[in-house]
Amino acid sequence: MKLVNQYTIPFTGLKYGEHEFKFNFNEQFFKKYEVLEADGGKVDASVVLIKNTNMMKLDILLKGTLNIQCDRCLESFDYQIYHTGSIVIKFGENAKESTDEIWVLHPNEHEIDLEQYFFECISLSLPIQRIHPEDNHGNSGCNTEMLNILNKHSFKVSDTKKENDPRWDNLKKLLNNT
């Protein structure tokens, strides 16, 4: 079932049982959430809603690619996103009882807005350090020119002379005496 309202599932008129919903994330979504630091991409979400008499369960699958910038060579590359999750939805008066996996909705609610949940799942799927993946031969996927420049200007321990500072030697003597 394709939804008109972007990331919302209207559950009031649904029969008991299993229902599947599809969502797509495109340039518009990534522009809205610039904090993702993604230049674009295409992510698809599949949500299976299981509706019972007093609760619902959502099984969520996010899959796609994001175009992100490499932290090492600063070139863009496509990063594969894959996330699975579940949410149990109960009905009650106190929404403060909600957790990450259990949402409590007021009995008068008639739809579930998943936009913030999708954003969080996509952002948590990104690695902290974003570097080109290696190719099939184990070589870095980074720009070789940039890697050569980085290696040329990087600090190496062998570049410095290992000289003993006599002040440290005297302090070490004090430690050894005790």
C-alpha cells in the first residue's frame, strides 16, 4: 500500500491482522535532515504492521544507499544502509511510559508518525568514521592522489630523533629509588 501522507500510517480503519507499508527516502528527506551529512541517496523502508485488539507491532526494514563524504580523502562514495527494528504500540493515557521499543499512544490517536524514527535509524546506521570501503583486492577505495599527499605530510615517529632528556632521567632515578 502506497501512502499519500509521507511517513504516517493511519491505523484506525485497518482490520485486525498484518498490513504492509512502503516508504521511500529521497533528496527531499536528506535536505530536510542536513545533520545526516548525506549528499543524497535512496533508502526504502518496509513496515509490516500487525494489528491486534489492544496493541500493534511494527516490524521495520530500512535498506538502501547514502552518498556520504569520505573522512580521509574527502571524495563522495555510496554507503550501504541496512537496519531492522521492531516497535510495540500500546494504548494508554500516559505517553511518558514510552520507551525506544514500546510506544504508548493515547486511545484517541488514529495514526502513527514514523518520520523521526526513520531519521534516527538512518543516522545510527552510519559509521562514526566514514571511509571508502576497500576493493576486492584489499586496496583502499580512497583517491590515490590524496592518499599520497597525506602520506607525504603525515608525521612519522622515525622522523624524530629519540633523544633522552636528562631531566626525565633524573626523575626516573627518583622513581626507582622508592
